[in-house]
Amino acid sequence: MGTKAPAMRVRPTSKEPIVIQLISDGFEARDISETGAGIFVPPHLEGCILKSPVTLVIKLPESQPFRARGRIIHRTKMGREFLGVEFMHLSDACAALIARYVERRRTESPQGRGSLARVA
């Protein structure tokens, strides 16, 4: 099998946040790429089970909200817990919306300020 190239991941700005709902209020994007997202978890929902399927509603700046399916692939605690969610069966149109957003953020953000990360 071929190896996928790592996806460029960018963090949203405070002026243009990305809102992600996981069938509950209180989730917020840490970062996003064409292959997945890091999502901060509200304290009352910490401890989600790995590999659990999730349904997301994603609202990128300057676009209509869209639904995405995914699965939890990791949990990390850095002050606040956040989940790594891998998108599953994301439509080409939704992937293109995310790709355009990532490219815009990449060109806005100078390297080395913690707003960009390369993920496998």
C-alpha cells in the first residue's frame, strides 16, 4: 500500500474560530486538516473512548456548516483535554472547503508561531 503524504494542519484565529459540535455543546477546534481535527473537550465530557465513531457539524469561516463523520483516534491532556478525530468518508466538496481554509491560514501565518503543524 502507498503511504499518504502528511496533511498540513492549521489553527483557527480568535477572530475566525471554527465551531465543531459533537452532538453536545462546548466542543471547540484546536486545529484542522483535510484528514481530521483536534477538538477541545468540555470538562463534563472528558474520557471519551478511543475508536468511537462521532458525527460532527463543522462551521468554517465564510462557509455554510456541514456534517462530517469521524472516529476518535487519540486523546491528549494539555491543561484541557482534546480529541484527535480522523474524518471518515468526507465528501470531496467538504475536503475542498477545508483545503482552501488550510491554504488561506497557511499563507496568513508566518512559520514558527505555533499556528501550523504537519501531521501524518
